[in-house]
Amino acid sequence: MGTSASKQLFDSAGSNDVVKLRSLIKEGIDVNMTAGPEGITALHAAAEKGHQRTVALLLENGAEVDRKTAVRTVYILGDQTAEYGAASQEGRAALYIAAKRGHVEVVKSLLEHGGDIETNRKDRCTPLYYAAKKGHVEVAQFLIDSTAALEASSIDGTTPLMIAAQKGRPVMVEVLIDRGANVEACRKLGITPLAVAAIEGHLEVVKHLLANAHASFTSTSQDGSTQIVNAAAQTYSDVADAIAELENPDKQLTMDKVKKAFMF
């Protein structure tokens, strides 16, 4: 089968045309053929679109579940443009793509067929990391229930909880905390989820971290600064107020002292 067959394969995968796909499979098409040098497979295309039936059919007929794309690949699916890959020499597996897009049924199918739950790129970001980053709660819950590592961090030490805090995802933060995520996890310079949330001005996330998880307000970075000093002049008065109101009273942090630390 030549170029025409390849186009038919990718068109059917991208449009969720399982009837056409079954016909191509019956004719003996290689479901793992790739689109040019980029390494895109029909499974990647279907995972990107959230086409669970197509994903399942491909997997049942020999699609390689952990095959990765190349760097910054763009493939045209009809009049749609889907981007795969990023700043990585490894590319992305279908599970990674589906988790990032929030396609929980596709994630389930891929894991049921042996997908690597910790698949990652050179930056070490996992499917759970990207589900947390994008706020896909159902995907994150399923991944955690399927034994995804809660503390698997990116190359700079950013955990799923930290990226959820940074992006202002209060529901995701609450889910991760409830499942046992470490609220004191630190990345470079000793920055914790609470520090990141404060710096970004995410009030609801700050409240969750302080009230629900007792996150340490005074964790110090390598230069000896507290989280408040790290956040100084970069955050918001309502966050400072929340920290002052919710912090453990025995630390004797008044609202005035907190605001002074923020240099308001």
C-alpha cells in the first residue's frame, strides 16, 4: 500500500471513521506506518482527537502503544492542524497526548493495552504532570488510581501538585492533596507549591494549601529567604491577607507583618 493508503489511514483515524479503518485493516494495512520523518502514527492522531473507538480498534490490531512522536511535529488531519511534541528529543507517546488533552476514555484504553503510565520526554514530564497542569481532574484521578507516581517531577523538580498550584487549579490541588501529594515538595531554590501559588496570586490555591494541607509558610530557599520574601512585590494583597488569616497562630504572623514582607 502506498501514499494513498497512508492518507486513508490517517484520515480515518483523525475523523473517527471506524468503518473505513476496519476496511483498511482487513486489506492488510500497517497500522504503525508513520507520516513522513516525524514519526506520527494513526494512534497518535486518534489520541489527540479523543477518538476512543478508533484508539481501541488500532490497539486491538497491533498499534504500538508506547511509540513516540518526533520533535515539534505538525500533521494535517483534514482541515484540522494538530501539534505533537515539544522541546524534547523523545517526543510524546499516545498516553501523554491523551492525558494532556483530557481524553479520559482514551487514557483508559491505552493503559488497558499496556501503555507506560510514566512515559515522559527528556524534561521528565509525565502524563499525570500534564493532566495536573491542564486541570483535567478526571484524567488525573484515573492515573493516580492506576498507580501513577504522585511525586514524579520534571527535570527542574516541579511536581504535579506544584504545577497545578502554579497554574491556579484549586480543584486539582485539592484532589492531589487528598491523594497524598507532598505539599512541602521543593524545586530549585527551595520553592514550594505554596510559594508558587502566592507568587502567581492564586488565592483559592493558597487557601487549599494552608487550610487543608498545613503547608509550611516559612520553608526557606537556598538563599535563606522565606516564601513570603520570594513572593514579595510579585503577588497580591488578598493572598497576603489569606496567609495571615489562615497561618498557624503560634507563628505570630500578623496581617501587618505579612503585608510588610510583601512590601505593600
